[in-house]
Amino acid sequence: MALVRALRRALATLADPAKAPAMQAYMKSEMPYLGVQAPQLRQAAKSVFAEHPLATFETWRDTVLELWRSARYREERYAAIELAGNPRYRGFRTLEALPLYEEIIITGAWWDYVDTIATHLLGELLRHDLDAMGPLLRQWALSENIWKRRAAILAQLSFKRDTDQKLLYDCIAPSIDASEFFLRKAIGWALREYAKTEPAEVIRFVRRHEARLSALTKREALRRLATI
């Protein structure tokens, strides 16, 4: 695909092999890095996307998947996520895109991929179709896959006063006793963001479940609040 080839050329031009090992080590990534910093990557991707518009949902979806599945460097996968969330393709991001998001979450299986999909793309779908997305996120919250659970917990991260409290708590509940770091961290992070608009409610939630919440979760949830 022309877009994929152009993007790889652009990233290769920006590559800094001296930075790549440290980036790979920080992310604990088996996939190597080119050494392209995030602002450079976003600007290059934006330019390539503008030069190679995609006319249909199928072409957009397939191009995202080609970038994702055939990636040799982690920046190529970041670019796939950039393409998925590009404003030009907002009209394509309907429930029909859910299998695409789910594949990225399951096969990516790390926070840098999952959190972007959860907080931006799943959140976008949730804002537009709560009736469909609410039950789906509740199902994901029960999944054996920890990354689908994390995505469900974080989907409302930017919602502030629009947060559906019951849905948030329903997505937290199946993981409240989990020993997995990334679930404990996600619960704390989601509660901390909710506390920016509903601090008293978050304090009540932590008090109510204090015996079950990990120290990490409580610390994250109450970071900007008075201790209890």
C-alpha cells in the first residue's frame, strides 16, 4: 500500500539508532525501535496521511491492520494507532471498528498501545453509543485477558462530569481483588481522574472498599485528595 510504504520511508529518514536501545529498554519491548521521538512521529504520520487519503472504511481498516501486523519497529505500530485515530476518519470509527480495536488491544498487550485505544477510541464510541458500548465494556471487564479488562476500566478516563458512575464501578468490580499491577494501576488512575469532578464520591468508594483495594490503587486514587 502506498501509504504504508511512504510512512516507512518517512520513519526511516527520522530514525536515530543512538536513541533506539534506550527507548526499547524503557518500554520493555521485544520489538525494536527506530529511535523516532513521539512529536516527530506524529508530524510525519500526519503528513503521510494527508498525502495518501483513504476513501472507504475497508481501506482505512485494512491499512491500519497492515501497518500493525507487518510492523518491524514499534514506531510503525504507533503510526497504525495514529491512523486509527486520525480526525479525517472519524466517520469510520463506528461499532464496525470494534474488531480492529480489539485486535490491537489483544495482540499489543502492553500499556502504551492499550491505553491510547481505550481512552480515545473506545471512549469515543462510548460517548456516541452508550447502549451498545456499556454492555460490551462490562463483558470486557470480565475477560480473562487483562488488557481488555484494563481497557474497559480506562474507557471513561477523560469523561469528567459525563462519567457513567455505575458503568465505571461495574468495570472496576471484577478486578478489584486482582493482584495484577496493570489492573491495580488502572483502577487507581480511573478513580483519580473521576475524583477531579467527584472527590467526595471517590473518597466514599475507597472507604467502602478499602480492605479489598491494593495500596497502589488507593495511593493512585487519592493522590490529589486528603488521606482517609
